[in-house]
Amino acid sequence: MAEYLKSLKRLKISPRKQIVSLLMGAYSSLYRGHGVELQDLREYVAGDNVRDIDWNATARTQKVYIRQFREQKEITLLFVIDTSSSVGISSRNNDQKINVITDFVTLMTYAAMQHNDSFGAVFYNSAVQEVVPFAKGKQHARQIVNTVAKAFEHNYFQQTSHELLKKILLQGVKKKTYCFLITDALDITKESIDTFKTLNKKHDVTIVHLVAPDPVSDAEFMPFVFQDIETGEMLLPEEKEKSSTDIVKQAIELFEKSHVPYMPISVTKDLLQQVIAYYSKFAHTKKR
């Protein structure tokens, strides 16, 4: 309960009711009334919409079949949270990352509770660390939020597994979800983008990318050796990765082209304002 209450205090939801109402509106317009699920198949009759033809069933039976859908009255949120060492090792930036994860989960479960939606969570790195099943209500939100802090204990040299992520979402989670993949590690390659596109065929996945400021600028680099906290590998300064700004710019460009929802979140800026800004811009282009 303590972590949940701390998170509510950081978010300042009560004094910022006008901003929170914007989030409620964005949540409602983006996630409510747009979800549909397949209910049944039936044979085509004149006047049916050809876009509803199930071509697999048609090819299999040699008869034209139409997919019948029903609107989902409730939706399911899933938080898939990367607990690898780059997020959890104790430092100022990483403590901020954990706070942002906690606050993001608090914020979105708060929105879900206003619509009586269910939510759950999976914590993973190189293995599935913990699963919180789908349920509803404030008590369940508290359970997920309080699990966040515990999930990052003793996770030294734990790497993020994208193969495991695919197994979790494609095999482990049976129902369609509105999934938030919360991570600070983005492998921006054609293979990883193809993975996210595949995941979005079954679920509605938004990448929530935690962005921390770079520890030092290039001009300040001294002849130090850096240690990769996920692999333990020792790196010279010139081998360090791109700046966080460059990574975000590249990610925005590539994910927009691939129609993969991407939400960069700075750990040093106001979370609620960033989420509102994202949905305000994205609501016009996101298709369900």
C-alpha cells in the first residue's frame, strides 16, 4: 500500500483534476468502444461487407464465410515490465526510472478503474520474474504497484530477452490486451521492429520507453572504462552507445513508419503532462 500512496502523492492527481480529466477523455476515446472480438463465422449473404470475409475459412471450406464480431464492453490492460539491470541498479537515474514505472502503472490503472476495466502485469528480464493475473479494483492496482519495487531487488547482470517477450505475448497471454511494454532498453533493428509489428497483430502494444539523461557529454569523457550493467562487459568510452536524444529521434522515425505505437517518457519531466501530450497527438492518428 505504501508504494501506491507514494505514487498518488507524486502524481498530484487531486490538485490537477482538469489535467486528469484530459487523460480520462483520451483513455475513453482510444480504448473504449473500439475493441471488438470475433464471435462467430457464418456463410456470406448478399449485402454483407466484403471486408468481413474470412479468407482462411473460405479457402478451407470452398464457401464464402463472414466473420461476426461483437464489441468488447470491457478491455484488458497488461503491463509488461522490463526488470533488467539497466532499469534496476541503484543510481539516481535508475531510482527515477522505478518511480516512473510505479507512477505510470498507478496512472493507467486509475484510468482503467474509472471504466471498470481489468488489468494485470508480467515482470521479466532474461526469465519471467513474476506474473500478476488480471483483476479489477484499487486493491489489485496496489498489488501491482507494490510489486514493482520488489521486482528490482537483486537483479544484477540481468539482461532483457526479446525472445522471451515474444513468448509471453504470443503464447502466454491468450486474450487480446492493450499492452504497455515498459522498458529502457530498445534494440532498434529491423528484427526488433518486425517483432513489435508481429506482437501488434495479436495485441495492441505501446512501447513505453524510459529515457534518462546521458551521464556525461562527449566533451567530458575521460579515459575511464565503463561496465555494462546487464552483461558485465567492460567498454571503452568510444564504444558507448548513442546519446538518449539520438536514440529517441531514431525510434520515433522508425516506429512511426512501421505503425508501432511508441511513447518516450523522460524520467526527469512531469509524467502526467507527457502522457497527456502523447495521447493528444496520437489520438488523431491511432487506428483500432
